[in-house]
Amino acid sequence: MTRTAAVERIPARMTPEVYEKISEAARTVGATLNQFIVQSALEKADAILERERVMQLSATTAEALFAIMENPPEPNDYLKHAMKQRRETLCRK
């Protein structure tokens, strides 16, 4: 179900102190209260999603990962068994 942005609403209850602080910040940057709240929430959402989706590695760890990807080790008995079970479970005819 797709809705247009004009239809979506996010009700927010807040204390008068919080409302005044947010309103003042919105006025300071020349935005409406709604614009300010949406933009702030979007920035926070972007930061959270990036933190959860992006893996940060040290240079040493990244080099080790790339080395393993370029020259993977031979499969051990455990991996061979797991792949056999997968084949038997998912590839039935």
C-alpha cells in the first residue's frame, strides 16, 4: 500500500519545554516545525541505518579478509557435511 507524503502523519506528544526548544531550533534554521522534525528524524534514521548496514574494519582486518576471499581455504569436513545437508534438504527433485 503506497501513500503520498502528504497523507502520512506522525503524531508526537511532548512537554511544552520540548515543544518550545524544537520550535526555536526550527525558527533558527528557517524551517517550519514539521520540516524540522521530519528532517531531523530522517538524519537520525540515515545515521542508524548506515551504522547497522556498514561494516567497518581496521586496515589489518580488511587485508586479512581480502586475502581469504582471494585465496579461500579448502573446505573442511564440517563444511562438506553442511553443504551435503543443504543439497539434500533444498535440492530435492
